[in-house]
Amino acid sequence: FVIVGVQDEVLAAQFAAALEGVPTGTALGCCSTLEAQSRIVFQPASNLRAMEAQLIPWGQASKDLRIMEQVTELYERKNHLDFLFLHLLLINASGTRVAAVDINQDLNIGNVWCIAKNCNKQLSACLGDDQCKLSLDCIDACGLTDQVCTYTCIRSYQNDQFEKLARCMLHKNNCLGNDAQRPELPEVLPMTMFRGEPLTHDVAEGIMQGWYGEEAEGKLPYSWLAVAGQNPAYDHFPCQYQIWYRGKARGSFWYNPVFKVQTLAGDEVWRRSDYRCRRGDSPGTFYFSFMDNGVTSLEYWRIVDAADDLTWSLYYYAGAAKVAGQAYIGAVLATKDGMWPAAEHLPRIEKSLWEG
């Protein structure tokens, strides 16, 4: 169960009685009567439980309380994906495995041996580097299940030593033993027609390339500017330039997002990623692969819709960083100038969002 915002004591007592037999749940932004009902498999998140967690930091009490802390942090962010994610965390903690959040993030003897055997040099170098150690401490405080928090840490303290450690520990040796799979749902279909003609692979690449090209020909130094995005980890930036272009090699296609990040220190810095793209089975679908700070991610993109005059385009993607144990989805609405499309376009965009 998840109860939100109940302050009335009489109603709270009724809820508490009705939920007596439910093993796992939490009360968020509620009165103390309901907050005392927060529990995982009938084990309450009490002060006594917190003392047990301090005495045995590797025990179940410590794991349960860490999950409850994550649930509270996710709720306080006030966005729909984190609210969905906190439900999945509780379901997984109750004993029903949820692959999207069932991530191995606790070190055991096997993990430690793998790191010591294969990555001792990289770990020592990281611990001796202030920025790299900040990255590790930050991610450890987040927990690998919290993609918003971990990605903020990585982008805030981005450094070569951390990338080398992650590449060794995760990409080369998978010391945490994770195997995240790309989400198959929701099933979002690509557009099939453009400018009154059946969509082809070449035309789909042209839509993604958008406005990028030689300025003398009325083009811009970027394809699109992101206006809005679904995923709070990967789409919510103050400014994001999307650049798609055809490479020199035959059939090659690339994606280079360039985006502004607000770091944990309060600074604003520019970051970029480099994706290799290949066509999917049907026009308007693409498989993307890239390595970000030592971890490889694979994504499946779809062009959901685009205006005939290329004033806007709408994309959906699903991806996974397998060895980091992270799976995710997202969607991006982009325009030529980064402004909302004109009012006459909004009904079509809304229709595409619902039917895509």
C-alpha cells in the first residue's frame, strides 16, 4: 500500500485498521498514526529497527530502512516516473521480483574479490583522486536503483579515474553481476506516413537529422532543441541540443546530444554523449549504443510523429545499462527553436502521445 497526504486522525485510524494484514507499504506526507504503519514484510520502520540497522549494517534491517529512505526521497521529487518507481521498489521489497529495480547494489565477498582481483589498480587510483572519490561516495548514498540521483552524481563529478574504474568493474568484469533488460512496455509504435507518403529508412534519418547542416543553406549547427522530456534523469536539462548526422562511412549514422547540467555544487556545465545508431527492422525505429562513463547502454528509439514542415518532432526510447542494472524509458518533444509548438499543432501532438 501507498498512502499520500492523509492528515485526519479518524480517517488515519480507519486506514490503519483496514491495512493491518498488508505486509508492505508506506505513508507519505501523512499524520504520525499512518507514518507508524510504514513497513516491509511486517517489519516496521521504527527507531528500534534503526538501532538494529546501526548494529548490523549488512543485515536485513539496514536494507529495509535504506529502501524506505529511497522511497521518501523519490516521493519528495514530485514527478510521475519517480512516483511509479517507488511503487516498484516496495513491490520488489515485499518479495515479488521486479526486474527493473532488482539490482545488486550490495557488496559481498564475491563482488569484493572480483574488484580486488581485476580492478585493484583502478580502485586505488580512484580513491586517491578527490573527484573520483566524490563520485563513489555520491553514488553509494544514492543506491544504484535511483537513476536520477546516480546520473546527477556522475555528471556533477565527471572524471577520467571514475570512468576507468567503472569500465573495469562493470563493463569488463561485471563485478556486481547485474543483467538489466530493456523495457518492452509500453509498446510505442513509430509513425508510418510522412508528407503523405509511406515512411522509409532514409526519410526517417532525414527527420532525425532535422535542421542540422550548412548554415548557408538555411540549416543550423544542430538538428533539434529539446522542449520537454519524460525521464527526469536523462531528459530534464536546462538546455539540450540534439545533433543527428550521417557519418563518412557508408550507412553510418550518429547522435550527439549536447546538454547543460546543473551540478550538485550549483554550477552549470556542458556535457555531451556519442551514440552509434543503426536502423531498426521498420522505418522510424533505431538501435542506439554508447558508452557513458565506462558503462555501455543499449537503446531502442522510435519516431512517434513529426510535423511535415519539421517545426517539431516527437521521440520515444527504451534502454538498459545491463551491467549497471538500470533499465529506463523516456520521450522527447523537440522543435527548431526550443519553443513550444504553435497552438494549432498541439492537438496532433497530444493525439500522438496517446496513440503512439
